[in-house]
Amino acid sequence: MLRLARAVDALYEAVVGDPVGWTDERVADWAADLAADAEAPPKEALRQVRAGMRNARRLRKYFLEERPPNDWAMAVDQALGGVGWEPGLRLAELELESSGDPEAFDEVRRRFRMVNSVPWREGLSFEEWLDERS
């Protein structure tokens, strides 16, 4: 599901970079291509990808009228705030729950701060987190 979180990020970056070119049809094509590339993800993951698509459409609408900053992530913050990052966080959380791997742990930590503006599990190592779960 980290692959999906990163794909949503890439969608946001593309839409901010070319809001005129990213029509609703192109976003739908993006989703179809994403679905064709891998096995079917869990229902909750699909829900989060759809939320990312809705956010991409909001980004498009916003930046058709506003000039985006040079950094696409700042543009997401400007247009959507922390809500824009929620689908990626939820996807990273799903990955962490299913795989329990350190990469997913780091992604949740990074994305949690983007959504909530506060740290997640500050000072806790991945190994300590694993011990807590057992």
C-alpha cells in the first residue's frame, strides 16, 4: 500500500504541475492504469485512492485559478492543508498494520506529521513499537 500512497503523491505532483492537462478523464485513466499494474488492494485502500483522486480534482480546480508555488508539496498544503495528505497516511497505516515493516513505520511517522502537524510516536524506535504490539 506504500506503492499506492506514493502513486497518490505522484498524482498530486502531476496535477499541480499541469492543472489544465489533468482533466477528470485523465484522473480516471490514471486510476485505471494504477489498477492494471497490481493485484487488487483491500477495500479500505481503494477508498483512500478514491479520496486521493477527489483531492487531485480539488487541486486542479484550485490551481486553474491560482499560481502554484514552486514546490508541489507546498502547493498541496496551500490548497488542501493536512486533509490533502490523509489518504497517503491512511495507506501507510494500512501497510504498517499488514506488514509491520520499518519502511512503513517511517512513512507513517512522516505522513502523520504532515496531516496533524504533530509528531507520531516521537522517540520510539521501530523495534520498541514492535515490542509494544506483542
